[in-house]
Amino acid sequence: MKLKILTVITFLILTESGIAYADGEKTLTLNECIDIALKQSPLIKSSNLDIEVSREALNISKGSLFPRLDLSASYFKENQDIPYIPAQSPKIQPKFSDQVYSWNLNLRMPIYEGGRLAGQVNISEIEKVIQSSRNEFTIQDLIANVTNTFNKILQLKKVKDANIKSVEALERQKKNVELLVKAERAAEVELLRVDVQLASEMQNLIKTDEAISRLMNTLALFMGVDVRDIRDVTGSLRAKEKIVVENVDVLLTSRPDIVALSKKVEQSKIRIDVVSSKRYPSVSLIGNFGNRAGAGFNQREEVWEAGVIASINLFDAGIISAEVRREKALYQKAEEELRYAKLKARVEVDNALSLLREAEQKLTVAEKAVAQSEETLRIEELKYRAGAGTITDVLLSESAMSLANANYYQTLYDYNSAITEIKKATGTIEVKR
């Protein structure tokens, strides 16, 4: 009865898990998951928009170097006549009206700003490089997350297959024990032990299946899609890929996040000069051309003016000096952030290489452990059928084989995860454009 209940529960859980993917379009490979993630992930789209923002900021900075031309028009109604055209000489009197119409073209062109405008262009150009590097790092990080999640699902699917085989083997074992109990060649307690072991393996099966369901949700999140759009994933988890890391210092220098922080240091240094340039004079050329007219547009006159405006700060209560000190502090902070990122990147590479070496050693041991556990179980089952062994020995061997399989697939995942982490740490994850 207990077995029937557990079987029903397992069926319902597996069925519910299948509903999440039943409406999906197709079963996806790792490359397909990565392609979808690069197109649909909100992280990538947001990063792309950051690049667009930096591009437009650069256009704004460059635009400030060119002349600015504005057109303006106005109309005023006064309570008395006013001179809308001033006197041009003692013989040419001013012109009066209580209505004034005017339009003007206004020109302003910077001549000298102490390098502030050119510095701002440099800052914007560097910001564009920073955002491009951050975008590259976001892409590589996303690919690493999708890859690791995908491989974890493959690992658990193998564990699930092993769990199913274990359940099937225990069910066969239970039938054999039932026959032995009926023939009074085995005690009732042995059948209870098989039931307990079977219930435990079925619980492991349910646990594994739910873990797969949660990982599918995580994978869908990274891909930027609804989990119902994914029917299933397919692939093989192997330990064939080899990796050799050379010239680590060169690789770290070109790592996208390191490049971004290096450019941030350069940008911060330029900001100091830009703020300091506020102490220098500002010189601009101005011009104005237009028309003024009175009521009914009578006696319209052309008006124009041209000149140069120069200004320099004499006193600002120490604001510019404070801004310079602030930018110097930010420059030092950027240097420390870069130094920490380089140290952290080196640790990430060393740790990933260490994990890879460990996984290589564990993989060899795990393969042998699986083969040994399978042979041990076969021997214990033969001994039990011959009456030379106990059901406890068989169950222990069955449990040991399940554990050996789980360890093997975990080690296989660890190996592939280490490969991915090395590529991420060195900034060498391949991105298809």
C-alpha cells in the first residue's frame, strides 16, 4: 500500500513538472539557450542601452564645440508708446509704438574654454569604451551562468536516470524478497528493509526532479524567457575539453571588466583637468541679427550686433577647489578599485585552475568507484540469492552504487564548471556575433 501511494505521488509530481515544459516550442541545446539569452536577456538589452546612452552623450559633448544658432520671436503690448528703435543720430529720431514685434537669429560660438570642452569630449569617448567593455563582461558573465545552469540540469538528469534505475532494481528486489518470505526462506523484516530503502530512493527521485524544475526556472530567467517556452534541454556532459592557460597577466589586462576599470582611471584623471579649467577665462563670440517693427508692422528696421564675451571667476567661496579635491579623491578611488579587481581576477584564475586539477583527479576516482559499486552490487545479489548473504548487504551495496553515480556526475559537472570559470576569469569566453 505504501509503495502504491509513493508511486502515485511520484507520478503526480513528475506530471506537474512536465506541464511547465509541455507548451514549449522545442527541446533546446546549450548553443540555442545561449543564442536566445543574448537576444532576449534584459541584462543584455539594458547593457546595450547603456552603450547607446554613452554614444549620445559623446554627440552632446562634440556638439558643444560648434557654434550654436537660435531663432527667437516675440510680441509685446505696452501701456504706452516705447522706443522700439533707438535714435540713430540727432536727426534720426527713435521710433515709438505701443506694440513691438521682433525676430532674431542669435549666434554663440566658444573660442576658448581652458580645455574644458575638449576634455569633456575625451571623457565621453572613454565612457563609450567603458560601457562597451562592461557590455562585453555582462555577455561573458551571462554565457557562463547559462552554461553552468544548463550543465547542472544535465547532471541532475543523469542522477535522475540513476535514481529511476535504482527504484526499478529495488522493486525487482522486493518481488524476490516477497517470494522468499512466502517460501519461508527470508524473514518479514527483510521485506520491511527493502520497503524503507525503496521509499528512500523514491524520495531522492522526487528531490532530484524538483531540483531540475527549479534550475529550469533559473535558466529561463537568464535567457529572458518564460519557463513555459522551454520544453526541455538536451546535451551530453563530458570531460573532453582541455584548457591550458598561458600569459595570465596579458589575459587579465584584456579582461573586459579590467579594461573598463582601467579606462575609468583614465577618465577620472581627465576630470581633474576639466574641473581645474574652470579657473581659466571663458571667451565666446556672439552675434545677433533680426528685425523689429511697431504696430501693424510699420517702420520695420533691421537690427544686428556682434561681439566677444569674456569671463573669469574671481571668487566662488572655494567651490572649484573643492571640486578639484573631490575629483582627485575619485581618481584615487578608481585606482584602488582597479588594483583590487586585478588581485581578485588573479585569485579567480588560480582558484578555477585549482578546481580543475581537483576535478580531474576526482573524476578518475569517481569512474572507478562507479565500476566497483556496480560489481559489488552484482556479487551481493548473487550471494543473497544463493543464501550466502543478507538483504542488508544488498541494500548497502545498492545505496553505495547510487552514491557513487551521484558523485561521478557531480564531479563531471565540477570539471565543466571549472573550465567555464577559467574562461570567465581570463575573459576568453567565446561570444558569437
